[in-house]
Amino acid sequence: MRRQNYLFFFISLLLTCTVFGQDGQVLFTKNFTPEEFAQRREKIYDAIGNEALALLQGAPSPSGYVRFRQSNEFFYVCGIEVPHAYVLLDGRSRRTSLYLPNRNEQRERAEGKVLSAEDAELVRQLSGVDAVYSTDLLGEHLARYARNPRQATIYTPFSPAEGTAMSRDLALRSLSDASSDPWDGNLSREARFIQHLRNRFPHFQIQNLTPILDELRLIKSPAEIAMIRKATRLSGQALIEAMRATMPGIYERELDAVAKFVFYRNGAQGDAYYSLVASASNAWYPHYNAGTRQMQDGDFLLMDYAPDVGYYMSDVTRVWPVNGTFNSWQVELYDFYLTCYQAILKSIRPGILASTIKAEAAAAMAAHLEKSTFSKPHYLKAAQDFVKSYQSSSQSSYASLGHWVGMSTHDVGSHDGPLRAGMVFTIEPALRVPEEKIYIRLEDVIVVKADGIEILSDFVPMERKAIEKVMSEPGMLNSYAPLELTGKE
């Protein structure tokens, strides 16, 4: 028994020494095992077949004093966080080769250890890949593959990579803006990479790896859900602390600072997206993010913010009164909206199409609308339009309940078919009153299980009394008065 204990201790010590550098620097993710990355690669082999290769380029070195963050796609396949890395999957041999830059000793003396081609054996132990080479050998190895006419296809992502606080929709928007600028018009990094492959190796057919990765990422593993749960926990705690800190006279940006403290104090590596802290009519713009307005007594506030925790995101939204007490019009509209919102949550279950769930929820909303009264005609119209819009969306062949959540906030994957275990998504229907520029939206993160659903963010108050109770508690900003900066210090 004692010998077994010594053996266990030795193995644990060896693993710790490889995951961490000499000064405790993390060299490889602790959130996923090499076996999980290997399982993902096995599914890629199955998808591309035995006559193809899959090749991904990692993120480049960042510009400026910005911490490096690997792209989602590259991290998903191997977990390696090194700039200018490449990973090659051979469908025939079912072996994975990783290509890393050579060691830059001067940079390591300044910034700390970075995995390099010289660490081949260590990288193999950490990541579970089969071989590690220097980046300058990638071309030679591809040339060898090009001699084999039976292995004439390379799969590589066509869609833009997801980097820091990035979802594909915004990555595509950025490319669209650049292509529309006559003084810019640069190709995406992925497009340039594909051009290089075609120019240097015309023998290969280049196919799109993106749909394969998207399908794999749609269903989350238990380890992935654990990371999303942590990100959601931090998002919710940040919103709760922001509720406590809210008072007339503070600026929207101050709640951003409160949330960031909660995120970074508890292990987040960054933002999932820029904070949406929108008071009064600023909330009318769903992605308002300037944070410059000083909030006033009587304002209604929307806050939508979440962290990046180990490459996994969340997305939670709540609304509350700036002065801590819902006034009459806020009660009227919020209570109607909340009952409709809860009808959607009650209708969600596995094995059912989104259109069916939306139709059931819409029927419950319509019944609630019939019993509701409003103080202003345009409030009634806003409620009617809200229910009508939800009913109409349930009839669409592309009906979805919201958006997927995972490695990006607006995560990838098709909305076709019924809900399946391992899917993670949000709902975020919005009630709009254009006459007064009132906008109300809640948002929760939902995990689909085999026997039901789990609402990861259900601990964040949404009932009026619960919100008011939290807002009556002391907040972080009570202890930190703003500095009086005159420029003469």
C-alpha cells in the first residue's frame, strides 16, 4: 500500500512539473485532458476520411502590449497556446503533427517560457499529439504528401478564426467592412493561407474544414459544460454585484469596472464581449457599449456582460431600476414581459424542435396578454407586437430559440433538428416600446440534458422583489469613491 502511495505521488509530481514551468507558469491548459483533445481529433479523422489531411493555422502574435490568446478553432483541436503554430491531421495514419516556431531565448528572458519546437517531447506529453516539428518543416512535409495522388485533399477552415472577444458574426462583419473600404480591401488571414496552399501545392484540392468543426462544437462535452457553467457563474455574480453598486449619479462604465473585478478576481482570462451597460434610452440600441452616460433617478438599466473563462463564454442579461425600486410603468411592462419570458423557459425540453417550443410559449403569451391591462395605448400595442412577433417566428422553417453559447458567445452550429443533450444556448426575446424608446430584455444560459434542461443562470434574480432586495444591500462602489483627479497631482 505504501509503495502504491509513493507511485501515485511520483506520477502526480511528474504531471505537475510538465503542466507548470519552473516558476509556476502554466504551459498547458488544466481544464481539458490530452484524451479529450485526442477524442476531438478522432472525430475529425472520421469526417475527412483516409484520403485527406486537415491543416489549421494558429493565431499570430498580437500587436501591441496584448496578451496572446489562441484562436478557438486551433485550441479546440490541440489546446496549444503558442503564436504561429500549425497542426496537421493525417486521415490515413490518424496521426497528428504539431508545428511550432523555434525557441526565442531573448523573448523568453523577457516574458517567460513559451513552448517551442525544441520542447518536442514535453509538448507531446502535454497535448497528446503524435509528433512535434519546427514550423519551417511544414512545407517539406506537405510536399511529401503531395507526391501521393491518393491523398490529394487538404481541409482547412474557410471562415475567419475566432480570437479575443470574437464571434463569427462580428469576424465576418469586420471582413466585410475591410472589403468595402477601397483603401483597404485586404483578404482575411484564412484566405491568404488558402492562396499560399494553392500556389505552392496545386496538386491538392482545398476543402472547407469549418462545417466539420462547427458540427463537433455544437455538442458540448461535460468538461466544456463545466467551463461554461463557471463563466455563467461569474457573469451572474458580476450582475448581482452591479445591482448592489447601482445608484443615481454613477456612470455606466463604473458597472463595467465592478464586473471586471469579479471576472478577473475569479480566474477569467478576458471578456466574452464588450460590456453592454445601457441606461434609459441607450438600451434601445441592443449593442450599445459606450458606457459614458451618467445614470439618473428613474432610469431603467440593462446590463449584458460575461467573461472568457478558459476559452469558454457565457451570456446573461438582466434589467433593473437605477434607484433600486421599480416605478409604476416599469412594473407594468416588466411584469408582463417576465411572465412571457418564463413561459418560454417552461416550454423548453429535449427532443423537440425550436418551432414547437416557440408555438407552445406563444400560446401561453397570448393567453397572458388577454388578461393584461396597460396604462397607455402604446404599451398595449408594444405587448401585442411582442406576442405577435414571437408567434410569427415560431412558424419560420429557420426557427431558433436564441443563439448557441460555447467557445464564442454567439457560438457556431446549425439550428436544424430537435434539441439534443449537450447543446447550450440562450433565449433573449426583447419587448420594445418605440414611442418612449423603452427596451426590455432578459437572457439566460440553458444546457440541454437527456432528461430535461438546466438553466445555468437561474441564480441571478429576475423577480422584481428579489432584484430590489439585492439592490438594498451594500455594494462594492460604496467602499471606493472616485478619485478627484485635477491634473496637478
